[in-house]
Amino acid sequence: MNRSSSSFIAYARPFVNGEITHYLRDKGFLISVPGRLRELHARGQKLLRQGIAADRIPKQLGLTPERWAEIAAACSVRVVAMAMETQETDQTSCSSLSSPLM
């Protein structure tokens, strides 16, 4: 590997990683969850990791328990899919990135 290709890799790797991270942040939800709700969910998850009891999270965030349950349910559904060509029928199907490739 020569010097110019290694400097390109040093530039490209963080750039590509950042683009993938931004794509997954913006498009990685099966349903479109507003940013404010994703932020509340992240704050609630942080409180859980700090040892706050789950039943106290809504009060800490200034939410009703029902609203917190809605936010948690919406933010827990994440699907990242990509289109794949099937060779037999030439149709496009979606497959999860977590499923094994054949």
C-alpha cells in the first residue's frame, strides 16, 4: 500500500462511518419517530442504566406513564433493511442486515 492510498483510507474510513451512522439514525426506524421522542427515549434509557426504577422514569422526564409507554414502544421497533435482487424471478425483496446472507 503506498502513501497516497493509506492517506485516502485515513480520510475515507471516518467519513463513511459517519455517513452510515447518520443514515441509521435518520432512517433506521420502521416508523418515523420524531427526534424529540427519540431524545426522550434516549434520556429514559440513560436513567435506567443509572439505576433509576422503571416506574419512576416517566415522572423524571415529565411524562405520563401512558405517554412513556407509547414512546418506548415506538422507539423499540427498529428495522434496517436493504433491497436484494432474487436470481430466480428478478424481483426485489427486503432482507434484514442482521439475517445471514446466502
